[in-house]
Amino acid sequence: MEKLFETSIIKGFVLSYSHTEKGPELIYTFPYYKKQEAKSNEDSNINERNEIILTQQEFMKITIKNLSLVLTDEIISSEGEEKPQYFCIIPFPDFFLTAITYYHYINGNVIAFSVLVHENDRNFLYKNHNGIKKIIIEFFKKFDKILAQNFISQEEAHPYFENLLIQLKELENQKLDPAIADRKMKIILAGLDDSGKTSFLLTVDRKFSKLMNIKPTAGAKVQSIQALGATLFIWDLGGQRKYLAKYLTKSSIYLYESDLIFYFIDIKNRERFDESLDYLRRIHKILYKELNQDTPIVYIFSKGDIDIIDTREIKQNIKYLKFKIKDIINKKKFRTHVTSIFEITTVLRAFSEGIKKLSFNRKLINYNLKKFSRKINAYITLLLSNDGLILSNYYSTQIKPKEIIQDVLEITAPQFTIIYKIFYKFKALNKEQAIFEVANSIFLIKRTKILGQDIFILFVLNNLNKQNKINILLPEFLDRIKSLLTTYI
């Protein structure tokens, strides 16, 4: 197996176990851990044969960091609790490594399995995560039957993991294309002409001065915007009829390897609904039948301005579109967003929903936020970026009607960060928090920094007595999710 690691982007495997009594246990490491102490200089954990050289203690640090993301004092004892079956990407900067880690349960305890690569090769994990996930899941469907009985020795486990590495190397060899080596998030804005695509993008990018007299996008326009410390490449596909056929016939250029699609329909223009839905149907067919890619789609009902949104006509239009989209995508559950460029919060919420779909670590962040929120007994907790994008959310089962309250709060949440920053700018606040009383609830918003980036946390509480508990538990929660936010998208 050592020879395989030498010629592979993949540098090692680590399998750890969270025993209820003994605590975190390091079970398997491939290659086997070294007895000598690793050097402290940069890249010293990679030797001249292109192998990682980590000691048992260093592998144990990886184990502890992995398991700390899913273990709390209640996870094992809570009956009926959702079991963590997650993938995430975690950096280990002390060892110049990055891992894709898979969590699942065996005999009531968590198994954490990591595939390690050099941090300079982390794009391989992002670019190929779907293929890697499939291979790992299939591997553990078989290997779990062995683990359920007892842990076999490192020597006995060796051939199983060698075969896993061979499968991953096959995927690696298929994808070693210099043209796509760099990590690029490809986001597509699709829909008919005059459906609000360009206005949506300008609103997100805060270029309000350019919203007047917008000209139709001629063909495909590619540009980039900054969000959450990452560069997102936006393909704004002009919707004039003369261009639509080209996007579909040359889908290998326009739709291939897209990470996310925003699909726009003008909810005021009923005359073009059938045309728009037919275009969506053809895109959906190409994605799933020809390109074999499960690209998430966020459905945008644009131009839902406040003066028309509650009219009977618009409500009927929305109902009709939802029915037709459900028939096209053949899914019971999907999200639609009614947006208006005159209400930036509706645009930001829709954009947030899309960004969350890009996040490989979203589910594990949500899991930790839920645990934290339950400990402090919060009704609602929202984790927001400095730009007002919602990264994660938690809603107590006591909140009813949940969907209506979620809609209202997620649309207004960015306003709280704006108000906070305004007060702070004019020195009306001298602390890293603000408190608002709304009806019978307390809105507590805290600002903190994670890796140099401002992060806001909005709590909805029934009283301020919980503030002390929040102050005590918040640092631990932030420390747990810090690595997950580093590799959010």
C-alpha cells in the first residue's frame, strides 16, 4: 500500500472510534504511524518518497479533532436522537493536511474515517467529493459487517483498505485534467429573457446604481463575486430565444460540472410560463439523463414586489408554477423563493439558500448548532455571515407555525445585522452584542470573529436569563465549528 500512496494524491487513511467508556480511540492508520518524532519545519510531514510521516500522537490529534465535531455529552445517551451520518472536509494545518471525513454509527458508537491529502491538493477532494463519497459508502457497507463483530488487527485490515485506495486512485486518474485542477465554484443563472437574472446578481453584489436601464444579457456572461471569503464564478445565461438552443446543445460547456443553478421565472408574466417551464424541463433532463449530475436548483419567482404579492392573480400564478415544477423534477419537497430587488432581504435569503447547498459541511454545522441551541434552550438560532447570508439555522419544535415563522425571520434576519453595524459604527454600542425586544421575545445578536471573518449569531429567547449560559457555552461551540467554517464552500 505504501507504493500506492507514493504515487497518489491521497496520503493516508485514519479510522477512529468513539468508545462510550474509553473515549476516542485510534484504530487504524495507513500508512502505519512512525515511532520517531516528526520535525517542526514546513512540509516535514511529507518525506522524500511522498509519504506522510506522522507519529501515533499526531494521528491521535487528528482523531480527537475529528470526533470533537460530533461528540457532545448528550449524543450517546439521547434515545431517538438523530445519528450522525455525515461527510465533511476538515483542515489539519499543523500537519499541512486536509481530509474528507465520514461519520457513522457502529454498535452505538461513532466511527470517523478520514481520507488525507496534502493541503495543496485539497481541491481534489472538493472536485471529486461525490465520487469519493460513493466509494467510501460502498466500502463501509461491507466493512461494517466486520466492525460490528469486533475490530480486526491492522494487518488483517490492510488488504481491505488497500483495495479502497486502488478504487480511489482509479477515480483520481480519471480526473487528473490540468484544465479543471483548480477549485472553481460554477453557479449558473438560467431562465428566459427579462426574468430577473442580472438584477438578482447586481442586488447580491450590492451594485444598485447599475439596476437602472439594464440591457438584456447577450449570450453567456461570466463574472465573479466574493462571498464567505470565496470566489464564486457566475454564469449569467442570457435568455433570448436565439441563445437557449445553444446552451442545451452545448451543455458540455454551459451546464457541465455546474455546482448550483438559480432558475428564474417572472411571476407576473403568465403568458410565458409554459415556455419557461419547457426550458426548465429540458435543462433538468440534460442534467440527470445526459450529464448524470445532481446539480441542486434554486427556483426563483422574481418580481414579487410588495404591491402585487398578495393579489389573487399572483397567488394563483405561484400555485400553478409550484404544481408544474413538482411534475418536472418529480420530487415531493423543493424550495421556491419569491424575490424582489426592492426588498434586498428576499434576494439575500434566496442566495443564502443556494450557498448553503454548496457547503459540503452544512449538515455537520447544523448538527452542532442544534446541540448548542438545545443546551441553551433557545427558540431559534441563526448563524449569519458578515454579509447577512444565513449559514445555518435551528428552530425549536416549540415554534409554530414553523414554516411561516421561518420565512419571516430569515427574510428579516439580515436587517438585524445591518442595524447592529449601524449602531456600532456610530458608537451607540460598546459591546459585541445587541438586544432587541419584539413582542414577547428577546432577540439577542452577537458578533464574533472566526479566522478573521465577522460572524453574527442571532438568538430568539423567551427571557434574558439564558444570556449567562450562552456566554459560557458559546466559545466551545465556536471552537468546534471553526474548522467546518474554514472549508464551508
